[in-house]
Amino acid sequence: MFGYLIRRFGQAIIVILGVTFIVFILSQLIPGGQARAALGPRATPSQISNFNIINGYNQPLWVQYWHYLLGLLKGNLGYSYKNNQSVTSLIAQRLPKTLVLLSVSTILALFIAIPLGMSQAVRRNSVYDYTVTATSFILYAFPAFLLGELLILFFSFNLNWFPSQPPSTASAWALFSDPRAFVLPVFTLAALTIAGFSRFMRSSVLDTLTEDYIRTAKAKGGSPRRVLYGHALRNALLPILTLIGLTLPAIVGGALIVEDIFNYPGMGLLTVQAASNDDIPLILGTTLVATVATVLGSLFADVLYAAADPRIRLSGDN
């Protein structure tokens, strides 16, 4: 297992370095350069030249990239001239809120999708199975923005059960102190993944139930419940761990849309506001953080998979 983890860590580092290089190149492609983005369209050539000298933008690209990497290691993601604040401080204020939203919605999705998929596998080809499958397909194809708008219209405006948006000044942990204000954004984001997880869980359980060790457990007189939860569940969950890693980019992208719809003050809304204000350094900073978080999340899912599957541990030590 140790060898497997070393390889995965090495791959993650290479991917992260590739992402930093792409973000750095994108920053060089800004029309007029960083100086024009910072000083505005009315800046004189002498002002632009002085800005480039002060910030090292007159040096060769490889030197700039090296200093960029050193700055990243120190936590320097650039400076938002539109907000007159460092990108790192802006992200530090918003990132915990997005992490809490993503964590809670993903855990909720798994708590709903795993039993749902298992129940479908046990009752396959029944009316219940067909009904849940049809509902899953509808949810899977539903755009996040449309689902969010419908939930706001029905539960906020018509029934007045939940607020249409959380408090803009709420802290990252306000979700636990005032959960009613966060029901709609959490459920909207969870609904995007429940359908996919439940369908995948159904297929995984059906495949596991055909294995020889399941037949042996049944032949020994194990009850259907014991066979399902005691023998089939653990192996059926292994592909779900991989699926979590693969769907992290979609979940992060969904968070961007959901935060914009519900005006939730997280990374997604920060990115949208940066795009609206043409704040290029902030856009690149949030993009880099979101991408690195996705890579690390995928790596974490692989670690969990290796810890749960002895075949990965054995092959990784060879």
C-alpha cells in the first residue's frame, strides 16, 4: 500500500505543478498584461514600465514562473487591485464556507443515495425500482440553476418555509447554528449527486450479489439482511469511493452555480463576482485553489479506496 500511495502522491504533485503552469501562462495572456489590468486602460507607457519593473514582469518567463512558485509556497496568490486586497485573504474568508457546504451536501447525498441504491438492487425490476430510476434520471438531467430557482419559488415564496438565501454575513459554521437558512442550497447541491450515486450503488450491489462468496454466505444459512449488510455492503461501497473522486469537479462546479443562485458568500460567488468585475488575478487565484482542492480530494478518495480494498494494498507493495 505504501508504494501505491507514493505513486499517487507523485502523480498529484505533477498534476498540481501542471495546473500552476497553466494558470501562470493564462496570467501572461491578459490583454495588456498584469500592468494594464492593475492600472487601468488610461495608464501611460511609463507607468506600465515602472509597474513591470517593480513587480518583476520584465524578467524572462521562466524566472517569473519560478518566483510565482516560490510565492505560492508562501501562500501568495496575487493581488486583487479591484478589491485592494490580496487574493489569499479574500479566498481565506470564503473558502471555509464553501468547504462546509460541499462537505455537508456530499455527506447528505451519500446518506440518501447508498440506502436508496441498495433498496433498488434488492427490489430490482419492481415498480419501486422503476419509479426511483425514472426519478433519478430526471434529477440527473436537471440543471442546477433551474432546480435552485424552483426550490426558492416553491419553498420560499409560496410556502414560506425557508429563507431564499442564507445571511450574507454568516460564518462558515452558521450552517450548524441556523440550519433552516441553509436547507435549500444544501439540498440543491446534494440533489445533483444523489441520482448518480444511487444508480452507481444499485449497479455495484447487483454485481456484488453475484460473487461466489455471497453464494457461500447464503449457503451457510445467512439471513438476507446479514448477507447484504455484513458481506455485500463493504465491497459494493468500493466503487463509490472512486466515484466521489471522479465527481469532485462536477460537485465543485455545481457549488459555483448554487452559491450564485442563493447568494451564498463562498468561493463560487467570489469567482462569479470576480468575473463580473474583470478581476483577473482573483479569477486565476480561485481557479487554482479549486483545481488543487479537486486534485487533493481525488487523492483522498484513492487513499480511502486503498485502505478499504486489500487487493490495492497487496499490489501496491509489490
